[in-house]
Amino acid sequence: MRNPTILIVGTYDTKSDELGYLAEVIGAQGGAVLTMDVSVLGDPAIPVDLSKHAVAEAAGASIAQAIASGDENRAMQTMAKGAATLARDLHAAGRMDAVIALGGTMGTDLALDVCAALPLGVPKYIVSTVSFSPLIPPARIAADVQMILWAGGLYGLNPVCKASLAQAAGAVLGAARAVQSPALTALTPELKRPLIGMTSFGKTVLRYMVALKPALAARGFDLAVFHATGMGGRAFESLAAQGAFTAVMDFAPQEVGNHIMGSAVSAGEDRLTNAGRSGTPQMVSIGCYDLVDLVGWHPVPDKLKGQELHAHNRLLSSVMMTHAQRREMARALCARLALATGPMTFLMPLHGGNEWDRPGGPLSDPEGLAAFASEMRAHCPPNVDLQELDCHINDPAFAKAALDLFDAWCAKGLIA
């Protein structure tokens, strides 16, 4: 087993005992540590590798300026910017393999920025007094971050908080030893199996991956299918931004609709943009375009009240879009597709976009689908090849059309 280096981030002026204990446990298990102090007012009680002054400088500021702001929140945001920049640079330079951060609300706020700055696949652990709390918005959470409640740890070491810290130390070290970076795995020459990124839902709703996965494997490609329920889309976009995919089949862009309709089940403002910006060849389609997923136990947003609601389970509910909302969805998709710099095809199955909207199905709405298709035609940007298909998204003809296009791109050398 290799001995990775773990970056430990925290306020060493007030939490040196706890941070030192983390380092002690990691070291006892054979790991190395790199320490970063993100304090503002006080000085660390133990030596650190990266001082608060280095952190502030990485944010283009100084500790004196942070203090002079007279605002604790503003000062910590400066430190968050610097800590995120340093963490990203340290990882790019191969100086650290994973990060663990410790804090209450202030430290957690900073830790979320640090974790978001690191690529998917880098182990990220936050030990926090507000882990799993509604204080933390989904938009701030890195797709692969792990959180552990810092139980009984608000002030000083004790047997309860030591249990949390020791578990977290073992978890981050074990993850760093075992991890295989998705981006590096996808591009490692000796593996010779480039990676295709796909979005979907369970196969009772969308089924194209059942046919496409073995067909792509036979052609020498791996397929990663992301569950488009917010965090899945975040992971997909993170990898797309890294250039981890040789092509994408983004057939379930529903998270775009969730976002513009105000649902908490969002993958963020940049959903459906990163593959295009990186020049990755991409196919996009209409999987569940007509539904807005909502947190099942949240109140329905005002703009969606009175619309047909389907409770999928206790965690997730779906609202059917009106015709006007479907047109809005089409315009939002077109605006994002216009950003693409590489090959871009929109596959438009004219008979429906999920198993429930087939003719005679519980969500069948031919007029709504026609309204969406009409808006797509009217606003489709010139860089997008809009292909209308005389089938449903779950028909074999859809998977065949996607595979035929994929083969054509391979023949042209657009996909290697």
C-alpha cells in the first residue's frame, strides 16, 4: 500500500488540539500530512506547513487586509478563496492526495469551497458540527464530498469527539489509498478504454442504456451512467469539465428544468454546459424533459402549485410541466447548447421522452410534446444538428439512432 499525503485544513489558533489529533491518527496509520492554517486573528499553537499568510496571499490579499475589513464573514471568505486556490495547486503539483477539513459553521463554509475546487475523485472529507444540516445548500456540496458529524467537538478534545475524528482520519486515508481518479482512469494509455458519459434514470423510466452499454463495450468504450437527480448531474458536469469523457450522451437533461423552475433537485446553473465548452462531442435528448423533480418533503414552489403531482417515493415527487413551461425548457436547453464548441446533435424523438408519456400512458400529452418540439425548432442554435426521430425515447429505434451517430463520429475521427 502506498502512503498518501493528506491535506489537513482548519483554524490552528483555536482548534490545534483537534487538528493535531487528526494528524496523529493519520500518521499512526502510515499516512503523511500537510497542514494548512486558515485562522485570521490568532496564531497557530503548533507549527503548520502552510501559514495563514500564505492562504491570504493566494486570495490576492493579506491577513492585515482581512482583519481591517472588520467583518468576520468577509475575512473568512478571503481565506476560503485562498485555501481553495492553494488546495487546487497542491493537488495539481502532486503534493497531496486527499483533503480533510474541520470546523463549525465558519470552518464548514470554507471547507465547502476547498472541496469544490478539487476534481471529482480526489477524496474530500469534512468533519463538521453541522454535517447533514439544512444549513448546507446542495449547490455548495462537491459531488463526491463525504461529511462526518463532529459530535461533542465544539470545544476541546474528549472521548466523543475523538471517536469522530479518528473515524474521519481513517476514512480519508483509506480512501486516498484505494482511490482511482475517474479522469485519470479514463485517459490512462495502458487501459485503452475511453469513457462515455451518459445521463438517465432507472430503467422503468428510461431504457436506452440497456441496449447502448453492451454495444459501446463491444466497440471498446466504457460507459458511466449518471442518475440525473441533482448530485448525479453535478458529478457528470464535474467530469465533463475535466475532459474525462471522450463523448457524452446527455439524454436526461431534466435537471435543467428543475433548476429553472426553482427545485432544490438541481445540478447547478452550469448543467448541460461543460461538455460543450470543453469541445467534447455530445448528443442530447429529451429524457423526462416534461417533469420537474421536487424534494418529496418540501412544499411545492408557488409557480408549480396546482399542477399534476406524482409522488415517486417519500424522497422525491414530480410535477408535470405546463405547455408554457415546456417551451421555457426548450429555450433553456437551446441557450446552453449554443455554448458548445464541439460536435453537437440534439436527438428529438417525436413520440415521447419517458415511459409514462407514451400514447395512453398516465402522463401522455401529445400537445405538450408538440409545443416543446416547436420551440426547439424555433430556437435551435446553428451549431446544433437537430435530428427528429419517428420513435419514442425508449424504442429500440432511438438507441439505434444514437449508435449510428456514434459510429459516424468514430468514422470521421471525432471520437477516438
